[in-house]
Amino acid sequence: MNKFFDKDNRRIALFGKEANADFWDSHWSAEDGRTIKANILSGKGSRIVRRFTAKYLARGSRILDGGCGIGQNVFALNKMGYDAYGLDYAKETIAFTKTIFPEMNLSCASVNQTPYRDNFFDGYWSLGVIEHCRDGYDSITEEAARIIKPNGYFFAAFPMISVLRAIKIRLGIYKKIKNGSGDNFYQYFFDPRDVAGRVQSRGFALVEKHSWDAIKGLKDEIKFLEAPLQAIYDNKIAGSRFLKYMANMLLGWFCGHMALLVFRKK
């Protein structure tokens, strides 16, 4: 995939594959049913979700995972004692997961227009979703403001413009485009300050920010480090989990790939 800097909107745009519903259905169907079930049962990729949900919300709270994919976070939160819901527009993916776990509360709909009533949720996770909206994510945050209760929490996680990426922007390393133009748009990398400002304008207050996935943020941006770091990222060498943890502790501020902003609805 190719990265470009969209100067007008202060974001990095990534092109290569169009991230629509068909793309995600195809992405998940590439794995066999047994693997998908194992990933859901293991809560693969749910560590951040579990950690921050437990920090801010009591057991029994009603939580939405908007853009839930196969539903591993919904499963993990239910196991923790939360009343978790999942929503995704990848119809075949949702249907397949429901054949394995029919008890999971999953719905097929857009995060821009959800089927829930006002002030329905205590918390809402948007994990790796807003960056795929080519025309912007304001409608997602507006809908989040509608369905989250007063004093409820909105957890927004997305690829970030890290210090390392900001340096590359200043050095002119990325090619430039205007207004995100180009074919086969995949996702954006946002400045967390811009996202914080836009979400707070919808009636939220920022309470915490966190960055992680420093190994990916480093390997994707420094070419000669890609091969050795890929082995750590893919868990192919001993101690890779510890190395990831240390990288996040020491380098998350500099080259973290993902940002998490925690907001409270006023």
C-alpha cells in the first residue's frame, strides 16, 4: 500500500485496497471457520479493550462495539460480565459469527445510523473504524453522542500520526495529495489532537489518551527495520510479547501506530 500526505486536512492517506463491506467480508472469509472460532474464543486483539473498559465501566454496563468484525471483543466483554453488543456492516461476517455463537448480540447495520434508541449505552468502542471513512467520521461521532448515556464513555482508537510520522511529513518523505484524492482508498492516519477536537465538539470531554503498537509503527515507517521487526510483530521469535510490551513502554510516544482517546459524554 502507498502512503500520501493530505496537507489540507493534516492526515496521511493510505491507498491499495478499498475498505468497503465486501472487502471485510472477503478479509474474514479468508480464514476458515475453525480459526475464526478460535480467535473469538481467545479474545485475540482484545487486550486494550478489556483493560480500558474495566478501568472506566462497572461490570454489567451496556457496551457497543461499533465495527465489531467477527465479534471477538463482544465475546470477551460478555465473558467479563458486561452486556456487550456488536454492530458491523459486513453482512456475511456477522451472519457467519452468529452461526457459531447465536447467543451473541450482533447486528448488521452502519455505525453512521444505528438501530439503538437515544442514551442506550454506557460505553461505545470504536476500534479501528473512523480511519476507513473517506469522507470523514463526523456522522459516526454524532451517532455515538446520540446513543451514549450522559457520563458514558466513548473509546476511539485509530492509526495515528506519531512523532516519527510527523518528522517524515516535515522532511517531505510522503508524496502529497489534495483532499484525500486517489483510487482504492484504504484508511487515514490522524493527528490525535484533531480527532480530540472534533469529538469534543459533539459534547464529549477528553479524559485520557494512550498510544501503542510501537513495533508496527516502527517497521512500517523505517524500511531497513521491517524484516527483523516483522518476526517480532508476528510472534515468530521467543519473547516477542515481552519485546512488544517494552517497545510500547519506551517508544509508544515516538512511533506508536495506534492512538486511543477516551471521552466522557457531558
